[in-house]
Amino acid sequence: MLGDAVEHAETAEPRASVSIAGGDEWVRLTVADNGPGIPSIELIHTTEESESQLHHSKGIGLWLVTWIVEEGGGRMDIETDPDGDFGTVVSVLLRPA
């Protein structure tokens, strides 16, 4: 996630941060950047909308991460704001071991 944040930055000064917060119930890993945001078609797997041969994401990365996190009993939240003040904030919530 962090590599994508820097790779897709469209600014002279790309910034990305990683934070981890833990508790008894959940551990939250958050990656935030100031990039262009994730296109809505790439977030189709996080909605109730279904993919088709003509309407689908270009890659498997986000789909795969979402599937792995959910299969592990966790959750992934994505906030993206391509026209606003920030790029993308991805939070992965997992139960501690």
C-alpha cells in the first residue's frame, strides 16, 4: 500500500504515512497519502455493485487485500477524495493474535 501511495502520487512532494493503533478488540493499520485518490472503478469490490466484462477494475491488488482481510475476520475501510484535500486513507482492522 505504501509503495502504491508514492508510485501514483501526482505531486512534486508525495507524502505517505503509516500508523498502527492497537487495543484488546482490534488492531488498526492505516496508510494515508496525498495522491490523486483511488478511481471509483477500482473500489467496485467494496460496494454492492457487481463487475461485468465491460465494467470492472483493472487490477487484482485491492480485491485481493480485501478478500484476505475479510477471510481473516477483519475489515478494510477506504476513504478516497481525488478532488479534495487528501488522496487516500486505507485502514485495515484485524483482531489481535
